[in-house]
Amino acid sequence: MIQEAAQAPQAVNTQLAQNAPLLRELGARLRDEPPRAVVTCARGSSDHAATYARYLIEAHTHVLTSSAAPSVSSVYEAQSDLDGVLFIAISQSGQSPDLLAATRNAKESGALTVALCNTADSPLMELVDVAVPLHAGAERSVAATKSYIASLSCIAQLVANWTEDRRLLATLPQIADLLARALECDWTPAVATLRGAVNLFVVGRGFGLGVAQEAALKLKETCGLHAEAFSSAEVKHGPMALVREGFPVLMFTQRDDTRAGIAELAAEFATRGAHVLIAGAEAAGATSLPAIAAHPVIEPLLTIQSFYAMANELALARGLDPDRPPHLHKVTETV
């Protein structure tokens, strides 16, 4: 797991170089023929990348973006009207039958179908109108790391080319070096806090919500922890009742308009006696985890990279093998 996370910088560099002409062309096409909406389709870690895509696309293009339910196509055999829609399927393997069924239905109903996939010769890549390889390379660990980061960087590159955002375009070549630095961030306090934990919340908002979801999944997979992800705007609607003395909370933020609210929430959790860990900000009573400063769109990639290193160490500290979680396989094919 940690070795593959360390390969993320090279994967991103390869992706940026290899996909540049393809994504410039796709960006120009989307400007010339703006979609009436965007629909994402994914499972697992890839669906957390889709959450990131939703916030990025809506914030930067103002185009309504929603997540498809693959079962609507694969189980209920219903076909939505997606004429004029941009349909983005995100996958590591490109093999899941329900993802293929949803993509096929989208294409048949008039959508422009795009795949972001780590397996260049997969059925998904052969099916879509525009196939965008992630270039992450093979992953042996069941827990995805570099392919997830490659999904996020590919989404950022797509949105930057679509909107011609000069600042974001200028930031993309810096991602690899920033990822290498992020892997070296010392999150030892999180290992100490979570070593004996049973349950915890992982909290983020906006561009960072997708990586909070990803972190919660990885804590389940690799560390045997019951971790649930919430938006900082939603956690007060019921889940807040669970936060009491000794309850652990891991919080992610980035340097944008969501940051102050998350820091305030961290301080509120701390007043309840919670063990609060926060990356990207400081809050009274909370333990701050080091985070690399960058463009707010890029910071979630760096935070999750730092988290991966911590999760690997936490799994080992809990006597578990992070590369071989029980009852899981690398490729999950959902019908």
C-alpha cells in the first residue's frame, strides 16, 4: 500500500503528459457544445472521486452535476433521458457489469460518454466515446491509493482544460512534487489516537468531501475501524449526538471558504471531549496534522496522500495487513 502510494507522483506526471492533447480536445468540445448536465457513475473509491468531480464541475462550470445509480440500469432495466448530457464513468478496472450497463444506456440515450479508467484495454474503455486512461499502473494492494489520486488529478485536468482556468492549469505540473512532500508529513498523532478506536467520524466539505469519504473507506478496509464520512454541514443533523467524551473525529479541510466553518466545528467537537484531529487548519482543543498548502482544488489530493501513509502505519499498529483486508478482492464486479 505505502509503496504504491509513493508511486502516485510519477503516475500523475505520466498522466499529465500523456493525456494533455486528449483533454485539451475534450475541453474544447465541451466549450463548443456545452452539456445540459453532467452525470457521474462509479463505485467504491471511484465514487468518492466522483464526489470530487461533482464539486469541481459545478463550482467551475455551473453545470448541474449528479451521480447515477448503476442499479437503475443493471437491476431495474430503466433508461433515463440523457440526450445532451456529459456522462463520466470512473473505474479502476472497467469491468463491473452494472457500470457497463449504465454507460451503455447513457450512450444509447444520447449522452457523450467519457471513461476515466486505469485499465486501458477494459470493456469500459472500448464502450465510451472518449476513453481517458489514468496511467496509474498496476496496483497489487487491495486498497487503492495511486489510482484514486490519479482519478482526482485527471478530473482536475479535465476541468482545468474545460474552463481554461489559467491558475489551475499552471498548478497541475506542481502536483507530483507536492504529493511527494505530502507523503512525508508526520501524522503520528493520528496513529496514537486511533490505535485503540472502534468508531469514528471523518469530516470534510466541498472539494474535500470526496477524500473524507475515501479516508473512511480505507479505515474500514485496512484498519478494521467503523468509520463514517460526513459533510461538516450535515454532521449536525443527527450524527452529532454520538460525539461525546473520547469519541474520535478526523477532519479534512482546504484553504477555501469551507475552512473557517470546519475549524469552528472542530472546536465545538473538542468542547464535547472528542479527540479531534484536523488537517489543513488549527482549532482550539484539536490536534493539528501537517498539510501541504496549494491551490484549494489540489489540496485534497495532498491530504489523502498524507492520510494513506498514516492508514498504513495504523493498520500495522492494530496488527493488521493493510495489503490483504479480509473478505475483499482487488476487482469487485457488481451486477
